[in-house]
Amino acid sequence: MRRATSSPATSSARSTIFLPEELLACDAPSPPLGLIAELTHRCPLQCAYCSNPLALDPPASELSTDDWLRVLDEAAALGVLQVHFSGGEPMARRDLEIMVAHANRAGLYTNIITSGVLLTPERMAAILEAGIDHIQLSFQDSDAVRADGFGGYKGGHAKKLAAAALIQGSDLPPTTNFVIHHGNAGHVAAMIALAEDLKAERIEIAHVQYYGWGLLNRSSLLPSRAQLDQVTDLVETARARLSGRIAIDYVVPDYYAQRPKACMGGWGQRIINISPSGKGLPCHAAESIRDMVFPSVRETSLAALWSGSEAFARFRGTDWMPEPCRTCDRREIDWGGCRCQTLALAGDASRTDPACSRAPDRELMTGAIAEMATPVTPVPRCLAAVALGA
Ligand code: SF4
Ligand code: FES
């Protein structure tokens, strides 16, 4: 029997999990809910909104199969409930099925976040045999010409439709994901219609989050306020129409918000992210904070990373907060927003997130929106010596 579903586990569910000795100390943090296993930065697509770092981990630096199996064991012992196999394109790793089977045996809920372009019938059978619980399939747009143009992969959209058919033919609940930006915000109605055709049970409509390549290309990707409002209205209308049949998750861009998101559910509080080369990160973009050292799972156990490393402790909780966060009644709701976004905008990760209207640096957010007036051609994510199927 699985210990978790794709929805966040309750604290009562977590209280039944065995905790290692070192986490039973009263000042130790609660165990993470989820592990994001970034298996590789290799990907056959070149989306300009990719949140991978500009300096991609080269294939030769990737953790071995044995390393990952040990990490999965350590995650289960630490109390992690869910593992999300991500990338890059996680299916570029030929050992993905081995990892899914291992995580499954360790009692972890398993999810693959994929573009679907490498999902053949043979691999689908192997992944099902390994006991996968969920696959999230991403699309770049609602039609092949636009999607293939943006993803830089001719024939990619057709492969995604074939992947969707394979998922639909299994017992897995189909989930589709669409990433929204200035260039495709006008196609959201068609995206929802496509997801309905594909018999999705869950649709994620997620505006670009501006990290890595997405941040580099922000001036061409950021939608206007009018586009955002139009998409929000469409999503609300679709939610009402599809209620009880298809759930729609909606992720908005921080740039037009009054309050920031609780990024990762709070730094070092719910998620542990392992990069392809093995660095333990509180979030996928944490390496952009250059003055921090992130230990590797090659030398440090997951439990020690989580409860003992300076990197995870630095912005955990509320003690680190400056004003106005320190005395704000939302400080344990959004945990001061996103550290990486704050660094990117304000040059200092320890300030209040400019996504907050109370932030002293709020005008930086307004300035970023103003850059939209002079968009440039987006830079496609680099292929980074793609050697697929290693
Ligand atoms: Fe959140 Fe800080 Fe803004 Fe309060 S002041 S809403 S804690 S970011
Ligand atoms: Fe790093 Fe938000 S992406 S804290």
C-alpha cells in the first residue's frame, strides 16, 4: 500500500513514519515531504522558459545509478513520502525504471515529470512494471506548429500526443501541464480543450516562473497584466464547467502579485532537491546564490544535509527575516517569499521578496514589468551536449 498520494500529506500521515535518531532531537527540523530527483539536465527540447540553471550539469558529472538508489533509501528512512523524478528530461536516463522500482519498494510515492518525447511503448511498459504512481506530461502549446517551434523539436508535439495515449491506456491518472507565457497566453482555451480530449483528470496551467533560462528570457516571456487577467478568467470559467470531472491547478506569475508565494513551502521545510551532479539544494535554483555551499550526496547523507547543513538552515523558519517580514502576520504563511527571486531582483537573497507590496525593493518588480516594452528574441535553452539514453 502507498503511503502518500500526489496531494500534500497531512501531519498525521507523517507522524506514522519512522524518524532517524538525529531527527528526534527537539531542535531538528521536521522531515521533508518530497524529494525532487533531478536526474539529468539533458533534454531534447530547448524551451526558452526552462528553469534549469544556465550552467547545466554535464552528463559526465551525473550521479550513478547506485548513488541514486542510496539516496532513495536515505529519503525513505528520513521520512520523505514522495519522489518526483525530474530534469532536464528524466527519461534521458536509461536507468529511470530501476530507480522507480527501487523507490516503489522503499514505499515512496513516485512521480515522473516529463516532456513525453522519449516515452515509447516499451519504456511505458517498463515504467508501469516498475510500479510508477503518476506521470505528469508537459505541453508547450495547443498545436504542433507553435509547440514544436517553441520547443525547438520537430515532431515533438506528435510524440507527446502518442505519450498521452500510452498514459491514457494505463491505469495512471492523466495529468497535463501547460506553461504559460506572453507568446501562448492567447491559446489557453485551446490548451484546456486539448487536455479534455486527452481525458486528463488534472490540468496544470502554470505561468512561467522566472529562474534560469526563464529569467534570462523574462522580457520576452512575461505576459501583460491584460493577458494574465484573461487567462485567470478562462481558468475560473473552466474550473466551474469541469468541476467534479477535471481539476485545474493554476500557478500565477509573482510579478503582478501583492504577496509572494511560499516558495517550496518554505526554505528547507518541505522539499529537498538533488541536482544531477548530487548537490543537495533547498530549491532547484538555489545554486544561483553564489555565497552558499551546497554539500553533495556523494559525501553527505540526506539526513545530515537536511538537519545539519548551513545551506538548509540559512533561510529556514523566521529568525533570518528582516523587517517588514520579521513582524508581519504572514511570515509563517509565505515564509518571506522566494530567496532566489529576491537575489535575482535585489542582488541579496536575504531581503524581503520584491513580489511583496510591502517590500522596500518593490519598484524592482515594477521595473521588470516595464522591460516588457522592449522584448528581445528569446534565447533557446542550450542542448548542453545532449547524449540521450545514457
Ligand atoms: Fe510575506 Fe514578508 Fe511580505 Fe509579510 S512582509 S507578506 S512575510 S514577504
Ligand atoms: Fe529558490 Fe524560490 S526558487 S527559494
